[in-house]
Amino acid sequence: MWGAPGCENRGVVPQSIHEFFVASAGVAGALIGLLFVAISVAAERLARAEQDAQVHRIRAVAALTAFTNALAVSLFALVPGHKIGPTAVAVALSGLAFILATLLMLIRLRQVRWGTVRDALFLVGLGVVFVFQFIEGISVIVQPGNSGDVNTIAILVVVCFLIGIARSWELIGAPAIGFGREVTALIQGRRAGADDSTGDQR
């Protein structure tokens, strides 16, 4: 009876990935706590009635959405029975609703600048993650015994962690060091030095 297709025990997360979700739930909880600390540190910027304030709010909510998604999926994955599929679908829809509302807000406020474009691209990337998670969640509901879909959801949880960390890093105003940016700065510095040398010779 218990081995029949569709029984509840087949919806349990495979034992091989069970420990991952245990660790993931702990990491997500810790990161959410640190995010609250980061938000309190950046509270002055979040409360400003300036154009940049909205960007900081978007980064804060985006990071919280990514971490909450990872936490919810990880915790419900540990509940015996077929829980991870419906949870993945529910939080994915919630995340997509947030992303759509945020993009509509940016359009309504006409805040089209390089900073908001970068944040919009991050939101689109997070939206892609939620779309894949929604599809995999539906697949788990339809085929509870397919462990491959659960593994894919686990990978998407990791991606949510990375996106949330990136959003949190920018939220607190930490310095960003990129290869392209440093090469550009180096070239501009050499050009400025060459121009100064030419001016001195004249």
C-alpha cells in the first residue's frame, strides 16, 4: 500500500537532499536577521523623501523577498508529506506579484536612470528564478516521485541566496568593485596623466 504510486510518502523530499534544506533553513533565518540589522543601519536613507530613497526601499524588499522565498521553501521541504511543491508555487506567485508591482511603480514614477535600470534588471532576474520555481513546483505536484524537480528547486534556493546577498550589499552602501569599472578607471587615469604631462610641456 505504501509503495503504490501517488502515496504521500513519495512526496517527501529525498533523503540525499534533506540535509541541504536543513542547512538552508538555518542560513535563510540568519540572513533575514542580518537584513533587518542592515535595514536599521540604512533607515535614514530609506526614510528620505528623495529619488534615491525609493531605490533603497526596492533593494530592501527584494532582498527580503529572496530570503523569505528560500526560508519558506526550505522549511516546508522538511515537513513530511507532499509540501514542497505547493509551497514553491505559492511563494513564486507571491514573488512575481511583488516584482510586477515594483516594475509598475518605477514606470509610474518615471524613475528611469542607470541606478533604477540596474535594479530593474535584478528584479527581472529574480522574476526568472520565480518562474522556474513555479514550473518546478507544478511538476512536483503532478509527479511527487520526481526527485530531479526537487533538486532544481534546491538550486533555485541557492540562487535566491545570492540575489538577496547582492541586494543587501548594495542596500548598506558597501563599495562595489568590478573588473570593467576598474579597467575604465585605470584608462581614464592614464589619459588624465598624459594630458597633464602635455600641458606641462607646453
